[in-house]
Amino acid sequence: MIDFGFYLSFSGFLCSIAVICPSFIGWYLFRAGVADYAKGCQEVRNFYDYVLEQLEVLVVVIPICSVLRVFFAPGLWYHLADNGDFFGAITSLPAILWVLSWSVPFVMFMGICLKPGVRSVLSSDATINEWPEEMYVERPYHGLLSTRCHAMHGAFWIELLWNCWIIYCGADLGARVGGISIAIVVFNLGMVLGGPINFLARGPRCDAWIAQAYILVSVVVVEGVVALNHVWFGLKASIDHQTNFSPLGPYGHWAVIVWIGLLSVQTVTCRVVISMGIELRAGHPWECGGADHKEFYYPRFWGLIYVCYGMLFSFNCWIIGIWCSPAPAVIVPAQAY
């Protein structure tokens, strides 16, 4: 018998918004890439590009399905995470609709992302050399599209893995809170490898310090927030109703304040240093200090900034949602031996 219950609560709604945030970050970047690609098609008078039509459909389909998953996810978690009821999940309408609303746009998207050229993640030469003839554009539009496609690709997997983490942790909210590490690590790894490290590997004669600052602050911040996500005296303690009696809830605990502070430092640092670039700026020429193919690494510098904006919002929804969960988090302190 089909279960039509959505099991939507205030806490579940906030957590669902937090988990969907990476998808909207990826979609925002992907939409910019599609707009640039459409401009490239117009410049070469490629008015019959069926791939562009598919991309424009995805720009509409992805956010609609993402919004729907906000309402479907709590039903999925109710059966698989809260109760460990697999049979209940496969007979739950919201759980079935969640799977469909994630898999349909993902399959449509992968049909484009796996095309020759587009699928090359870090090799700009391979992207340009293998670019499909039916998608013909001039530089810089290969890089402006492919880099944003990979941001969307990563966002799909982040959301899926985050939901898997929630299911794996079950009703243990103390463990569940660490799921946000998936988004932080995957996004930072992809943006830093494809942006600052890719740029430095090309031996630029100027603005190398900007990439170095990105790498340094990202490494420090990611290590710091991941540690806070998982140590027993970090976020786990902030959502423990048995020890945290602050009227401010989780915001009365130092770990939450430090977490927000660390990501804010990364956001401000990246935003300030990228604005100080001499040649590392948007637009022509599409090289920086002798490092060619700027369209492949520069978008990821800005992509990391947008990731920071989105994850600050996601974190606040996540921590409030878990704090307000009906079953309070009970943290088992580490035993001394």
C-alpha cells in the first residue's frame, strides 16, 4: 500500500533546504555557463545547435526538480533514516518522487556532460581538441561552459552523498550533523584544483600570489570546519540539548560561531584578493601572465566565492534544523582509558 505521508516538519524542512543548497549553487554557475555558450553560438551563427536547446531545458528543469525535492526528502528520511524501514521507503510516494526528481535531470545532464570535450575536467587542451563539431564555438566558450557543467555535476553528487550520509547515520543526530562536510570538501577540492592549482601549474608570471592565498585560506578553513563537524566537543556538542542550555540554542555554543567565522574569513579573503588581480580578471585577453586558457581556471576562482556564500546559508539552515529536530541529539562522551 502506498504511503502518501510527506512527514514534513519545520526541522525537516530546514534540513532539506540545507541539503538542496549545493544543487542551487551548481545550478547558478551552470546557468551562467549556458548563457555564455548561447552567446558563443550566436557569434558563430550556430542557430541550430540541438545541444543548446537541451541545455536551456535543463536550466529550467533542474531548479524545478530541486524545489520539489525539498518537500520529498523528509519522507525519504523518515523511512530510511529515522526508522530504517526499507520496505516503507519503496512504498512511500515522497521517497519514490525524490528518486525520480533527482535521477531524471541527472540522466539528462549526463547526456551532455559525458560528451567528448565537455567531459574533460582539468585538461583545457583535451576539451578544445575533442569538442564536438555540432557544438562548434570559438574560444573562450568551451571553457566557460565546461567548467560550469562540472560544478553542476559535483552538485548532483554532493546532494546524493549528503542524503546517503543522513540515511547511514539514522536517528543519531550527533553523527548526522557532520554531513555538511561532504559539500565543503567536494566543492573546495573541485574549485581549488580546477582554479588556483590549475593556474599555478601553468607557470604564471603575475598574480600567482592570488592563487596561493586561495589555496592557503581554503586548506585552513576546510580542515577547521571539518574538524568542528566531527569532534565530540564541536557541532555535536552544540546540538546536544543535555549540555547546551543557551537561550540562543546552537548559536550559544562557541563551535557554531567559529564555524561561521572560518567560512566568513574564506569568503572575504577570496573576494578581496581576486579583486586585486592585475591580469587575473574577467574578459580578454584569455591568458594571464603567460598562463593560457584563462577561461578554464578563472571561473573557478569566482565559483569558490559563490560556494562560500551558498554554504553559509546552508549551514545556518542545517544547524537550526537539527537543533529543532523532535529527537534531541544525545552525545556519548569519549571515554578515558
